[in-house]
Amino acid sequence: MTQSPFEPHLAARDHVLLDGGLASQLELEGHDLDHALWSARLLADDPDAIERAHRAFLDAGADCVISASYQATPQGLRRAGASAAGARALILRSLELAERARDEFLAERGAGPASPAPVVAASIGPYGAYLADGSEYRGDYGVGLAALVDFHRERFELLAGRADLLAIETIPSVTEVEALRELLLEHPGAAAWVSFACRDGAHLADGAPIERAAEALEDLENLVAVGVNCTAPEHVDSLLGRLAARRSGAELLAYPNSGERYEAETKTWSEEPSRSDLPDLATGWRRRGARLIGGCCRVTAPDLARIAAALGRT
């Protein structure tokens, strides 16, 4: 079994606090992300803003920050005008910015057994993020397993082994889970988590039972955690219960969105949630067995600080 980079954190306390929604934090700080590359646009245009957003989450208590590579694919960056070498450099820059924020945080705060160094996770977003049409919330890509393996391979190979682990996130379909499983088997030394985007308390966004997705990952030696993200928070309890029996030693993780609904056609959010519920819900997810907890879309650094307080962090 690949060693989890979270072991020092879990030895120090009973949970790991993940960060929040990077794009949401950037929008909170005034950046317009209405672009096919979303937050990845700032890798070229304003990389310092990404570093500041990572630092905001660390200051809020995060034990792990996730790189701005969710929508930074070689294909998408080349489509936006980057050369092949330039696209690879921007993807690696996403990791360097998160590491720089972590290193500056450590230089000021230090680390020790009771407060281990934060983990840097390299985001691997779904094929639908490259399409930029909202299909990562539906999983209806219309492409097969081989095409998805080919799509993910270049970025996967670039980031595997360079980050503390891979955050394979917002995966909406079983076919895409199976494609990413193939790549994880090709890179047995690359620790990873896999988190699913779900439509309700029982199914992935494409309608497949979440148990099917978990079963596709059961024998992976390098899977350190499995769970859900970018999912309405009211579904998390049920989803964690369904995953608990099929995690094969991997930790459970939960970092849902704030509860608002994303409208892909207008690229806007609706149904303003009560963010005061997130801290209470987070403590419930911990009781459910999730030991990696954070937030996704519309969860900013101030929201994360409230979750940290609810989990007993100071």
C-alpha cells in the first residue's frame, strides 16, 4: 500500500482539513473567471493571485491545498494558444504556486508533530472541465474508455510523482473512473484520492450507483482516499454510508459545494445556501467516518475557517 501523505496529520488529530473552492476564493478577491480555462487562466495572467488564494486557505486552517490544474489540461491550454511546451510549463506552474504558498506559510508558522507541514495535491479534473460546457455535472460525454484514457494521460504523467499526491476530483461517470483506474495502475507509486460528483444520495452524476464507481477502485494500492466533492451537502451523509463498506482501507473524504446549484447554460449559481450549516454538517461527516473534510465550489477561506472551528481547530 502506498504511504499516505496524510499519515502525520492523522497521527496528530482525527481529521485532515482540505481547502475550499479555489475559483470561488479567486472570485471573492475580485477576479473574473468567465473563461473556458476558468481559474487556470490566471496561471499565465496573474499567477500571484493563485498563490494568494492558496495562502488564504492555509491561513484559514487547511492541511492541504489543491493546485490550479483542475481545468489546466494540455489540450485546453493549447486550444487557448499555448505551445505544447508552454502548456506543460503552465501545468507545472500550478503545482509550484501551491508549493510556494505552503513554503511561505511554513517559514512563518513552522511545523512539528502537532502541526505537520501542509500537503500539496495536484488536481486532476474530469474531461468535462476541458469541454467547459457543464458536462462534468452530468457525465454525458459521448466518448469511450480509450478516448478518456488518452485524454488524461499527458497531464497525469506530468503530475504523477511531482506532487505529494494526485487529487482526482469531480469525476461524474463510471467510465471515467475506469479510465483513471488504468492510469493509476500504470503509476503505482503515485498516491491519489478519487472523489465523485453525484446527483443525489446514491448516484454519480451520470446515474450510476456510487457503489459501482467504488468497486472499480477497490484493489488499487495507491488509493489513499475515496469520497465525494462538488456535490450538494445534503447528499453527503448517504453517499458516505454507501462508500464506507467499499473503500478497501482508503480513507473517506468529503468536500462538497456550498449547496448552491450551478446553471451551466448561464454559468451562474442560484439558490443561495445557508453557509452556517456547513460547519454543523462537517462534524456530522466526521462522525460518519470521513477523515478528510473540506469544501468545493462557493466555499471560500472564511467559510473554511468556520468549518475548522467546528472541527475543534484553533
